[in-house]
Amino acid sequence: MMRSIPPRLRSPLMMVVFGAVFAAVAVAAYGWGSLLHLGPVIIAGPVVYYVWGGRNSDSAAMIRQQLDERQAYRGLKIQAVVGRVMSIGASIAFLAAWAAKATLWPFEIFLALFLVALIAGWVITRERGDGRDDSPGSPHSWPTSRQ
């Protein structure tokens, strides 16, 4: 279904859908007055995303999900930084909860998830064989002539 929607509209449309769900939950929990605060954000966010998606820039290509290799690599680096920050944040929150003698199990779940993701990433991306780099573009992966 998302293929039939133009690329520039995909992200703003998803923001509108999730904003509507968020607004419905907020109204159910806090009443209609919560829409005074959420309404402008739910409406302005997708509008800004739509306008920004029409620009000719790296961030607009990310919004439209039409990335070239360089932009995809940049997105991967951004995800790596977010993962590092979240892991450090979970560790600091765990230490703060431990020092305050608060409940620790929610933080232990995030720390365990971090360790599982770290081990899985290491296993998936490790070097194979004799230790040479066999990634695409490395000299060791180039075809050799059989003379």
C-alpha cells in the first residue's frame, strides 16, 4: 500500500496517523483540553516534513526514503550514534536507580537488550576466515587473474 503513495507524502502521512493515535490516547486519558497542546504539533509536524521533503538536500532525500549510498551510510552512522547515546543513557539511569535504591528491573531489561544487540552485531559483522577484510571494495575481495 505504501508504494501507491508518493514518496514525499509517506513520512508526513505516517506522522499524521501516529499523531491521531497519540491524540486519541491523550484525549481518553486527559480529556479534550490536551488537544490544545498537542493539536498544533500534530498538524505542524507533518506540514513541515512535507515542505522539507520537497527540498533538494540529504535530509529531504531521507524524508522521501530515496537515498543514495552516501546518504544511506550517513543514516547508518546516525543510527549508530543514537544507539550509543541510548546505551549510555540506560547505563546512567541504571546507576542512578541503584544509588537511589529504586526498582532496577526496567533498566536491567534495557542493559540486557544492549548486550544482546552488541553481541549480535559483533557476530554478524565480524571478519571471516583468515582475518583479512573481505568487505566489498577492499583489495582482498578483488578478483585475481589466474595466469
